[in-house]
Amino acid sequence: VQLQASGGGLVHAGGSLRLSCVASGRTLSSSTVGWFRQAPGKEREGIACINSNDDSTFYADSMKGRLLISRDNVKNTVYLQMNSLKPEDTAVYYCAADSRGMSRCFIRRGVGPHDDYDYWGQGTLVTVSS
């Protein structure tokens, strides 16, 4: 399966962006999908996920209340709506899929670490200016 993340760009503080994760080679509705971000010099951080059981969603505390993850099964796409963006949200954002049903998100325990997910997109850069 290949994942393609897009929708990043430059936005002013307080603005919004919607990221998209399109899959080819697999139906995303059968996978748990997570969004991660990595800022320069920092570890990759899981920020949101939607599981394949019942579309339960989970968010990291660092961005809770400012994110909405959703699916469009017709378009085989998972979206991440990000609102009230801050300069500290500047990072490369990645989508990832758990095709094995082994992630913490799949068992409703939160987003989980990056090694819960076995397929990754290439990342899209989000820059938030102050």
C-alpha cells in the first residue's frame, strides 16, 4: 500500500489547514490510520488516529480540541483538519496505516507510537508563522 500525504503549506498563527492522506493499493477503511508530526530536532509525535473497528478517534493532548480526523471511504482518503494553529505546530506531518490490527488505536488505547504503524506516507510540511 502507498500513502500520499498532502495539504501542508504556510499559514499564519490562528489559521487552519486540512491535510489529506490518499491510499493506493489498499482500502483505507480497513486500516487504522494515524497522523504524526516531526519538528526539527524532535521525536516523531502521534497526534491523531481513527481506527478501523468503529471509527473511534483519539488525539494527543498537545493538540486536543484543535484537530478533527475523518474518513471519506469513497475517495479512500483520511483527512486531518487542524485549527488555531500555532508556530510550535510547525513540523513535517505524516500519515501512517496499521494494516495488521496491532496498534493501540485499533484497541482504543490512544494514538500509540510510530512503530504501531507499518505503512507511511512521505510527509507534508506545515509552517506556521507568528
